[in-house]
Amino acid sequence: MTTPTAAAIPTPAAIAELVTIAERLARAAGELILDGRRSTVEVAATKSSAVDVVTAMDMASERLLRDMLAELRPLDGILGEEQGTSAGTSDITWVVDPIDGTVNYLYGIPNYAVSVAAVAGPPDPATWTALAGCVHAPALGATYTGGAGLGAFRDGHAIRVNEPRPLALSLLGTGFGYTRNRRIVQAEVIAHLLPQFRDIRRLGSSALDLCAVAEGRLDLYFERGLKPWDMAAGALIATEAGATVVGLRSDRPGEELAIAGPKEGVETLRGLLLELDADRDAPDTRG
């Protein structure tokens, strides 16, 4: 794990300002997408498969975020789900997901959010230092914020991860990929885990899953295939709420796997997932 130099970490006051900006951005984009949900939502494009969708509002939301950042923080870089990386000249990069939970948004399920984070260093979860984040769920009326060393909050109230519990009394959250080969393995993993847990939830938004861990609405969470914008803000909020957030074979969460929860529970879950080789995909046997 890369340790940043002291010069790369802003002061607490500067981090607090970044949190304020992240919330301002997320709320503005949230208002846009909530208003857009009152009309017909149509698929504008697909990504990894025909069920991995992008709506026109995803693209409009990211344009708004980029336009606001160009005005508020013109020297900073931006990494967005829809438009990729725009390099900056400062050490700060904004990592934005204009709609996390697009399929929920498409179907009118309220579990979707705008995720905005500010990180120091390269926009890579393996090396960056997350500084500030906001996950705003406009249809739920919930706003989660966190700043490095400043704690985690929902609507201004401090939140905290649950104390460790036995697996049989733990509620586990997860998500699924969009390709057949990955889903085959994920189904096998869930079949092994389900008998050992209180129950399993699939909320459809990784950012909100991580925030659910942060406020104790989930005990543990894991997911394969998360991109940097999926976890940047949520992982910081969960960490600031006292959670441990790691990968399967690394101390840093990444696309191969992310696991979150109280430290003892995370280590137990990680051991189970290692036994199941949960970061693999099934071979393609279709002719």
C-alpha cells in the first residue's frame, strides 16, 4: 500500500471544504436526475453487456458535475464513469459517478445515488488517498458525507458501523456483474454463503451499500467488479464510520473484490471468499 507524503494531504479545514463542495455537487446532480425521473427514462447506450445500461440522464448528470467543477475547482482532475479522465494540474482528482444504480433508476426503484469524491494522488484506488466524499440519494432523501479524519455523517448526524456479530446474525450485502461468466461464479458463491448468514441483500447501488455498512443497515458487504467511481466516496464514508474496507488479496479494495464491515467480520468473510476463489470468472463454454 502506497503511503502518501505529508504534502499530499490537505489540512482538516481544506478537507472540510472539499466535503462541502462534494455535497454541493452531489445535491445539484441529484436534483437534476430526480427531476428527470418524472419523465420517461430510456436506455441511451450499453457497456459490458446488453443489461449494463447508460441513460441519457447519466450523461447529463456527469456533464453538470464537470461543468460545476470547471468553475469551482478548475485546476483539479476529474475521473467520471461516462467521460473518463480529464487531467488536472493540482494533486486533487474528483471521482464521480453521475448515477450509481442506473438499473434501479431506469425502473423507478429509489435506491440510486450520485457519488462524488475528492482524492489525492493518481485516480487509482490502489494508490490514491481519499479525502472527501458525498453519496446523495435524492429519491430516498438521504445524504451521506465523510472527510478523512473528520468522521462520517448522514444528513449531518454522525453514523457508525455495527459491532462485530456472528455470521448467523449478520445481514450481508452484495451485488452482481453483468456478464454471464461472472454471474455463474457469483451464483455459486451466494449459494455457499446464504446458509451461513442471517440473510443477503442486493440493493443495486454499491455506493449506497457501503453507506449502509457505515450506518449499520448492513453488517457486511462484498462485491466484485467495482470501478473507482463506484467505491470512491462510499468506501471513505464507511472507513470514517469505523469499517474496514479491503480487497480479497490486498489491503486495498479494487475491481477484483471489495469487502467492507467491522474488522473481525471482514476477516471471516474474506476467508470464506478466498476458499471459494470468489474473484474468478467461469470459463466461456459457449461454442
